[in-house]
Amino acid sequence: MKKELIGKTAKVVDSPNKCCEGIEGKILDETKNTININKKILLKKNTTITINGKKIKLETKRPEERIKK
């Protein structure tokens, strides 16, 4: 996804940490390796989220690198 994720509502559908699956809320912040959903910081590596029904596998890249791509 080449667009900004911050501010969008997302749900974690797959994660290496099974406790994180099902977390839903607004994306508050994003760094190279993490994403902050409702004040819960999750690792991006091997994590899949849905935004508006569309599955997105997160990449470990800075947001500005992803948008320029």
C-alpha cells in the first residue's frame, strides 16, 4: 500500500504474536519496524492487517520509503 496508514481504522488478522490477533482500532503511529494501534505497539514483521476489508501484509520499511516507492 502506497498511501498513508496513520489515521485509518485497522484490524490485525495475522501476527506472529497470537495475542495481537483481533486488535482493532485507529492507527496512531508508524515507524520502520512497528505500528501503533490504539496505544498498542505491534511489530510489523509477518503481520497482516485489514483496512476497509482489504488485507495488507506490512513491510518493515519507513512510511516515507513506502510512499515514495
